[in-house]
Amino acid sequence: MTEQRTDYDSPWKEIIESFFPQFLEFFFPHAYSVIDWTRRPEFLDQELQQLEPDAEIGRRLVDKVAKVWLLDGKEAWVLVHVEVQGQYEKDFAQRMYTYNYRLFDRHKKQVISLAVLADEEANWRPSSYEYVLGGCRVSLEFPIAKLLDYEAQWETLEQSTNPFSVVVMAHLKTKATHRNPQSRLQWKLSLTRRLFERGYKRKDILGLFRFIDWIMVLPKELANDFQAQLRSSKEAQRMRYIPDIERLGREEGMLENARENIILGLQTRFGEVPESVVEVINRIEDQSLLQTFLINAITTSSLKEFQIFINEIT
């Protein structure tokens, strides 16, 4: 089985925003401890485009910016980068530094820069950037969390009630089973059932299931098998989550079909579709917007014209 999506960008963006305090508590407890969580964080992702308007933000990285308040009452900004594509970026540390100083320069607020590395290079652990010139030293050190490290901490993940323990397990098992759909089916069932056993609130269960279902893609026949086995789960029946989970599955299936139709239409008319275009399409969660993209894919005169159209909308 091959991956049906080219990146994990959208699910990570959504899960970080939905469970932001738990995200920091799980990966970066020191940052978590200095924030006043009685005040709701404010996400300011539009800042990223203003920082680097010509870049393809999010192409291989999840970028999130949140305004928070510290325990001493001061305002600060949290800048999160997640390398999600399983391969490292040689300029990653410089990117961390650049975004940090640009945010500070624009807003004169303290910036906490954090990085989650989901790549598969065990020895790649960028955590600082600096240069020295003419007696002047400029540097930034930033905390990192390496997802590969959690493979050796599986028992700890199983015992944790933090929602991001499930997120990490789902991410690791998605990577591990990309050529073994039967194994992925069993892990997807196991992780979903675990949600019912951990005492999460209904909203949290559905949010975490959405992440699991989003990245642990199954062939159609196994997806049907997943639904059937989950429907027979006593925990799911008792807690009456099946209708909500099946609804989420149907909605995601409709979105996935719409995305595939757009890409197929472009391939049929113009040949190979650039990866950057595929990634933009795969991030769209609005059915009506995908319908608009499909109409344009069918009627546009060139692939370049289609790219201009989606850039203007997104």
C-alpha cells in the first residue's frame, strides 16, 4: 500500500490547535509551565505569510504561531515548527532563527521557538543556529522533540493520558505500516478503541479520532472492515460514538474523493501535477471550495493559470 496523501500537514496543524496546552505539556513542559493557561491562546498563522510572503509555507513543515500570556502577565508568542515529511531540511535551524527574529522585529514581543522533528534520520537534531563574524556572535538555541525517540518509550506512551501520546503512536504506526495495510488496520482499531478507555471527553475523542482516521488511510475494503469491527466494539456502542465516527469517516471520504477528482482532472489535461499544487488541494477541508477548484481544473486553459487561481483563493 502506498501513502494516499503526500504530507501530514493538515492533521498536525489541526491537532496542535485543538489540543495546544496538551501539546506543550507533552513535548515542551518547560514552555508549558511559564504560560498562564487561564487566558486562551490566540492563533496568528497569517503572520507566517507576512514573515515570508514568497515562500511555500507549510510545504514540508507545519508552522503555527500562537499569542499567549505568561504567568508574570507579559504577552509572548509561541512559534511551533513540525518537520512532518520524514526527511530533514538542511536549512531548518536557520529557518527557526529567521522566523524568531522576524516575529520579534515586527511585534517586539518575546518569542518561544519550538520544533518537533518527525523525520526518519536518527542523528539529525538541529537545536541551534549561530554565526560569528568580526567579533560579533549571533545565536538561537531552541528545544526539540524527536518522534523517533518515542519508539523506545512505547510503554510510557501507552500509560500516558495526554492526548499527544495517542497522536505520537498514530504517527509512528502510520509510518511503520505504509506497506502493510493489514497491520495498519489492526493498529488503527487498537488506537481508536484506546480512546474509549482513557476517559477523554466526547469532543476530545472525536478530535483524536479525526487525526487517526486522517493519517491512517486504508484501502476501501479495509476501511469498510474497520467500520464493521469498530461498530461491534462494546466500548463504542456503550458510549454511543459510532454515529459520530461514521459521520466523520463519510465526510473525510467525500473530501478525499473531491481532492482526487481535481488532481485526476489536472493530470488528464496537463500531465504531471506539481507537488506544491497537490499539497494545497490536500489541505482543503471545504467541500464547496473543492467543487470550485474542480470546475476551474476542468475549464482552465493551463496549469499555470490554475496555480494562480488557487493561490488567489487560498
